Amino acid sequence: MVAAMNNLLASPPFNDARPLLENICESIRSASMVHIHAPADAVGVLGLAFIEAACLDLGLPYARRFMPPHRTLPRDEVVHPNQSDDGCLLFLDPFEDTWDVSDVQEKKYIHITPLAVNIRLGSKKSERRGALDVVAQCAAIAAELAPKGQRVRRLRPFAGSGLWLREALDTTFDPVHTAIRDLLSGEGSLRVVALPEVPSPSESMIPHLSQRMLSRLSKAWPKMDVDARTQALSELVLPTLTNSNLSTPRLEELVWHRLLVGDHPVDVVSQVHLAMKDWPEGKDEAKLHASKLADFFIVHGALTPSGPSTD
């Protein structure tokens, strides 16, 4: 029996944005056609797929369009979606600056950008500032539209994956990322495990990590107690601490908080990493690649096949 999904919009990270996202849901429900535009990047695929999955689950007519990938655009170019004469247009803009919810202006189309939010965590309900990324918003919209939808449920474990792609984890603890990860774990959508428990992690995400030591540790892991595991992991990652490109918060996530879904041997973040690794350089090639990946993602609830990770 599949566990019921928690209401994302009712969870702490979405408190500030809930009225805005509920209005978006109403616009989608009442539309004669739903147009979804997103950049042909991994984060665009993730966000678009959630909205498309909800449309498919509900039988809503929709059309999708992938726009040029962000890295191919001139530095100061502002991208605008092509207006449609019918229905509502959702423009997913994950690379836009983070907006305050109160500053979001009404437009002829629905512009989904990262949003600055306040979140209260812990027993003391201490307030922290964070950013609600486009993928998380799309996941919440999809779940609100089709709470029992099979396709939406299939994508659910990736609701926080867009937050991993943001730069917040490169500097400090990300309260929004942590809150969504814990919510998904608590409802049973995924399992949070340490690196040695992942059957096929991507090998290139942690520079200078000894794959031989990791393999030995993975074999010994089931018989080790908590103290032994902590000591062994500390020794494993010690050589990686010399790499200035990998922040401590991101390293901690990669070592202690890998996310596994069902019996898929590749963790969520490794899947995102592997999908990005093979991204085409050209605009047209990137659009075609993004479209094929979105199709695969919606059907399988994964970004990579369930075979061993190779990189």
C-alpha cells in the first residue's frame, strides 16, 4: 500500500507562498488549455514534469515548450515566453532572481520564480530565511491539483531536487531543503541513508574520495555500530576536505543524507548529477534532450535507468 502524501502547501516552507500557489492552481483548473514553458536545463525538466504529470493525471489539455538552456543565453538577456491566445501560460523561470512573495506582480502569464520565504523549524520554532525554488513550487502545485494522481506520486521524491541545484548549500545550511527532505522521508516517499548504503552512487560527485575505501566500508557497514560508522565515514571523507569547491553543508548531504527511492540503486542527487553530466551543448540538441528526459521521468519516476551508475 502506497503511503498518503502530506500536503506540501500546508508545510512550513510553503506558509508564505501558499495563497499565491493556490491561486495558480485555480487558474490551471479553470483553463481551457495549459501551456508550460521552461528552459531546456535539468531544473526546467524537473519543474515542467511535475505540472505535466498533474495535467495528465487530471486529463487537462496542455502543451509544453522547452526554451533555450540558460547557459546559451547572453548574460544580460531577459527571456520572455511566447504568449498564447487560449488558456493559461506557466513560465517556469528557475534562473530568475529570488522574489519576495509580496513583490510578485500580476502578468498576462503565470511567472514562477524562486521565492524568499520565512520558515520556522524545531521545537523552538526559530525563524530562518530561505528560498523556495521553482521545482518545489511546481511539486506543490501538482500535488494540490492531483493529490491522488499516479504520475504526480511517482515524481514526488524529486520535490526537493531543485533546491540541491541552487547555490544556497554552497554557503550555509538550507532550511527549506532540510524541511522538504524530512517531510518526504516522514511520509515514506524516500529513505534518507548514508553514502555506504547507496548501491550505485555517482562516483564523481565527491572529489578525491577513495572508491576502494567506500567499497570496503559498504560491505562492512551492516555490522558496524553508530560510533564505528561515524569514525569510518570521517576517515573516508578526510582527503576530500582539501577541495575548496565543495562546501561543508553540501559534503554533509552527500555523505550522510543520500535519498533512495524504492529499489532504485541510484540515489536522487546522483540521478540529477548524471542527467546533467550528459547534457548537449547546442540549443536545439538541448531542447530535444530535455523533451526526451521529461518523457522518461514522467513514465519512470527516475532520471536514469535502474541499472548501475556509470560515470
